[in-house]
Amino acid sequence: MDNGMSVILFEKMPEGGLRLIEERTWSMNMITALQHVNYLVVGSLEYETVEGRLNVDEGKLELLLVPMRSE
């Protein structure tokens, strides 16, 4: 059975700090799809994925995102 994995999304702020966007459980299909995507849409906003980190101690995948600015 696929219970998925907890994924934490952080936005990298212009001044360098981090803002928690959300944490939710992703299916393994969604996690596998990360190999093929550079952008995520969360709350109707588009973000570019900058880097990811697997936090083994907590069993969570942490993704660093930067917002795409639509002019």
C-alpha cells in the first residue's frame, strides 16, 4: 500500500529567509514526477523548484521553491 511521504514546501524569500508554504502527504507517483518537472503550482501560484533535501531524521522531503513572477 502506498502511504506516500510528507513533503514540506519552502519559499525562498528575496531577502534570503524561508517561508513555509505547506506540508502535506504526497503519493509516490507525485514524488516520482519530481524527476521530470521544474515547476510546481501550489495555491494557484507557480514556483520553480530550486533544490530538494531528504530529511532522513524526520522522514520528510523538503523542497525549496522560488515564485515565478507574472508580469
